[in-house]
Amino acid sequence: MIGDPTRAAMLGALLGGEPLPAGELARRAGIAPATATSHLARLVEHGLLVRRRSGRHRYFALASPDVAAALEALGRITPSRRGASAAEQAPNGSIQFARTCYDHLAGLLGVMVTDRLLERQLIVGHDSYEVTAAGTSWLRSLGVDVEVLRRSRRVLARPCLDWTERRDHLAGGAGAAIASVMLERHWITRVEGSRAVRLTLRGREALRRTLGLEC
């Protein structure tokens, strides 16, 4: 199901975590709406997508974070660009620099934030992550209710191997909460028609202030 280029394009468009209507998915895949309807029905039938209604409109979303993880895992085995500088490979606003991986921050920026969280021991671990007491306090300073996250069925913090950087970024409830805060405070903004996000000047200052991160 994932191997078909048209379906892969539609699944990739939904990796940002935002439900999209069939017409928009058809546009991004470069196919006619009638053709998209057939592909979307198969993806729903096979459990990769879920269909949601809002009034007269139908929206589609990835069925679960596991589907996003599978798509990201496939992306990791694609060839990476060689011979270009980091800035050329990942300019601000590009999917390589920053994007949403389902509902958490990925790309070079996601890896940089995760590295700084590890350096400051706000999270610890390698194969798995644990939010420390200092990390709990830091998340609370962002307005994140960590206890609510701990009580949920979702893992609080886990590494997710980034397919462009080949290094880990932070996923799980904590990763999703950080990405949500960054979007709500306009530290990052979505790039229209893509799951890429752009780091704003406000975001650069906020990351410098809260994590001592220069980016």
C-alpha cells in the first residue's frame, strides 16, 4: 500500500499531523479527485488512514503515530545528499531543516533541540528517554502539565530516528507538547502545502533564552 507513489505522496502529506480533505490530497499527489477517492478508500480499508467528517466535508488523517513511525522509518533508508554545506542542505523553511513528524518536531531543528535537552540533562537516556526533575520543571515553565502527560497511555519521551539527519529527535508526549507550544507561541510557523515549519525570529530568541540554543 505504501509503495505506490500516489499513495506514498498522500501519506507523506499527512505526516504533519494535520487532517486534510480529499481535494487537497489529490492536488499534492498530482492526480484527479476521482482517482484520489479510490486510493484514499484503500488506505482507510487497510488501516493506514482514518476518515473524519466535519459538516459536509470529509477529512483524512494518519490512523495512528505507528503509521507515521513506519513512514519515517522508510525515509531513513533513502539516499542522503552529499557534498553540500549544512545551510545548503537545510535552509530555514525546508523540510530538512524543520518539519512535523506526526505531532512532534523533526529535522535539523528537532535534533538540535533534543541534543540541548540531553546536554542540560532535561532528558536522559539513549535507547529510551526519561524526563528528569529538571526537565519536568522546564516543561512546566512552558505551561506543559507534565503530570497529565504521565497519566496518559502514551510514552512520555522516546527517541525517534530522524530520516534526514540520521540522528534522534524527541518524540512521545513531551515531544508533542514542545512542538505544540512552539506553534502556539509562533516560534515556528507552518509552510503552506508542506509539513515543513519555519523558525521565526521570535522562535530564535525563545530558544536562545530557554535553552541557550543558537540556530
